[in-house]
Amino acid sequence: MRYLHITLAAATLLGAAWAQAARQSRVFQRKSEIEAAFKSAKWTRFEEGINPRMSSYHRTTVLPPLTWLKPSQDADTVPNTPPTQPSFGGDTLLANNAGQDIDPLISSDCHHSFFDSLYATGAWLIYSSQNAGATFFGNFLFPPSNTTPDTVFYIGGGVAERYDIDPCALNGTGSSIYVKGIAAHVLNNFNISSNAAAVCNPNTIAPSNDDGDGAYTIYYQLLDTIQIPYAIDVNDTRVGSYPFDTIASASKPLSAVRIGYNTTNGQCVGQVINRLERLDYAYFSTPVEVTRPRSFYAALRFELYTPGLDGINDTLFTLIGPAYPDGAVCLTADTNFVGRNMVLTPAFRQSTASWVGPDEWYPQYFLFAGRGYDLNFLVFPIIYQAPGTSGGVNCQSTGTVIRSGLQGFGLPYPNPAVECIHLSLNTPEVTRATFSLHTSDGRLLQRWDRTVSAGQSEVSLDLQDIPAGAYILHAQTPYGVATFWVNVVK
């Protein structure tokens, strides 16, 4: 699958606005038990309900211009069709892109939006070749097949994807961007999908450790971000993002969830125009206003069944996408950076039949890196633009694309570069800055260490020994980090 080797490159243009929070002292620890579970992972193209009438580039003709979107982002409007649910129709969803205008070196056939790709190709279902084909990214909690210790780690319970929102283009308009809620594709019972009655009519009995509402509950959350160091390899430590405090949350019982198969049996929702009609959704009690560049995780969480006590009568899960066919050359994701996508990994102590904490998020990067699964979760923020409080957005131009605390980075120039590339920095005091150039698969090519003065300054990086190609440039000071896509020509 050729596209697996170029997915990382697309992540660069999403920026690093997630670094607005203070640096945390915690260090992420990889766990072999968790990663071993994914050795049994298989993928299949999940094409249920793809409408053959859906033409490519659909969203460009129906969506009002959203001037604040990044080139690496996409949005589309949920069809407002009576057979689905009008109150959800008309909402705008934000997605990380599938390749539009990210890499000028790939075929123009690959330049289209996430949603167009989703409509045309469907999404991936990731399942285990063991455990009766149980699905990942859901509520089916199973330990690695070769695990015998008292404490076992499960892969399930929730997924999260980071979205970087930069509203600076709205500066002076009096408006802000608001996150209204979360939409997600929720499916049920993969192994009996031919039985519509079982798929579309889930068992709604609460697990033994439920939150007291007497029902099986699904949570839709907007989480803040922090930056932490991730040890990629012995000599490769990168700053990545990690979910932090819950900013907004909404929940609903499973009995009220829209099951995403293209049928009208029970809780399943039929498709009239496109797959967005089959998403489930939840609105926050108060929309979250975004008046400055910030990053959030859109998260979908499931209640956990207790192994050996609760019967798992329903296997809920979500998907990743888009699903290009085997052998496709297109860039398929911009989410291959460590911390961009997260999966919950709760631990269970068998001797006491109890959950032991914490219920931590684990980067999908370490689970599927290089194996073709580093795509976008079908979990989206529901967004809109409206008059803001206190005059709305008040921030600098998006020419300074990265803001992390007190640190500002300008765009590298010239880009493409031949022998040298320059970056401007705005730093509160004299400090050390590190710059590193990586290939699209993460291999370090060159590193530069510089001392930068307080205030506005500029650094120059020598590229004479760098061959022509497309690369990832990391910039870091104690006050923040940035990531850029750069091209070198000879």
C-alpha cells in the first residue's frame, strides 16, 4: 500500500496550536502489553450505504465560505432531510483533511476534501484477527491474547482526535467561532451486521459500574490539550499533544443513539444524500466560544463493561477514514503525528475484578505507525460562526501560525528553498532554540541549535547538504514548538 509511506507529511500544515498550555512534567510511558494487542489488527473497507449518486467535490457547492479554515482542514454541512433528523440537519462539521493542497508533489487526483473522500471510498473498520473479530475503537474490551498477568490493559472505551482552530481571519468582524457539540459515526455488532434487528436494536442495560443513570451511556466531549515529550526512539524525542481537562461534555443513553448503518430498522438511520445523516451527535448545554488560536480533542467515550460480570451484548465502535483502495498513491491522512489521535486503554485487575487507574489515553501513532491506520477518526466538532462576546476575535494575522504561550514563530521562507531557509521568532528573553529536519516518515536528517535574542529575531538554516524533497521542520524553544512543511529544490 504505497500511500502508507507518505501519510506523515500531511500533518505538518495543521500546525501546533495545541501547545498553548504550559509544558507538563509528565513523561508518556509506552506499554508493550497495549501495543501487543494490535499485532492481531486487521482492516477492512467499510462501505455500507455509499450512495453512488454522490459526486466528488460535493461540499464546495453547498458550504458557505469558511475563511478561517486551514488548508489542511475541511468542513461539510449535514443534509437537512426529513427522513433523518432536521434538528441535526444544517450543522457544519469540521474535519482534518485527506490531502487537499497539502503536498504539491503528489498527483492532483489526490487533491480533494476529507468528506469527498469519505463519500467516495468509505472508511476503515479495524478489528482483531483473534477474539472472534472484535472491533477496535469501541467498547469491546479484550486483553492481549498472550497476556497472563494479574493486571491487563484493554484497548477500548473511547477515541479522541485533535483539531486546531485558528479564528484569526475573523479579526475585526465582531464574530467568533463556536463549538456546539460533537458528531460521530457509531456502529453496533460488527459480527452480526447481516442481522438488522440485532444491529439496529441495541441492548440498553447499564453496566454494573455505570454512572447512576440506569442506562448504558455514551459521552461526547471537548477536551483541552497539553504538550508532553514522547520518546519515539532512543535518539528521537518529540513534543506532542495529549488530552487534558474536559472543557465541555454531553451524554446520552444508548437507547437515544443513532446507529450508523444505512437502514431504517430500530435505531439505525437511513441515508438519503450522504453518510453524514447517519452520524450520532450531542450538543453541549453551552457552546464553547473560540476567540484565539486553540486546539481541542473531540472525544467519543463509551461506558465500560466489567469483564466476567457484565454480558457484552452489544459491540459499539467507530471508524477511521477515508478508505482508499489497496495500492492507492494518494495522501490519505494528516493525523500521523504522535498525539494527534488517541485511544483509551483502561487497566483491569483480575484478582480483584476491579478497574485500576488511570484510564489513560494512548497515541494511535505507536499502535499503527507505518501500518496504514493513522487516519482520521469519524469524530467531528460541530461548529458555527456567530457574533462573539467582548467584540469577538482579537488576535494576530495567521501569518504567525504557531502560538505557544509567549512564543511566536513565523512561516519559514523562502519555501521552496534551495540552499538556505529562514524563520523569524519572537521570544520573551534570550534562550536556546532547536531546529530539526525530518523526512516524511519521521527520520531525522539534520539538527541545528541556536541561541536567539529576546524580542524579534531571525535564524537561518543551511540546506546545502539536503537533497531535493519535501520535509518536516520542527522548531522548539522553552516557550513553545512549531512544525512546518518545507520543500527543498536543487
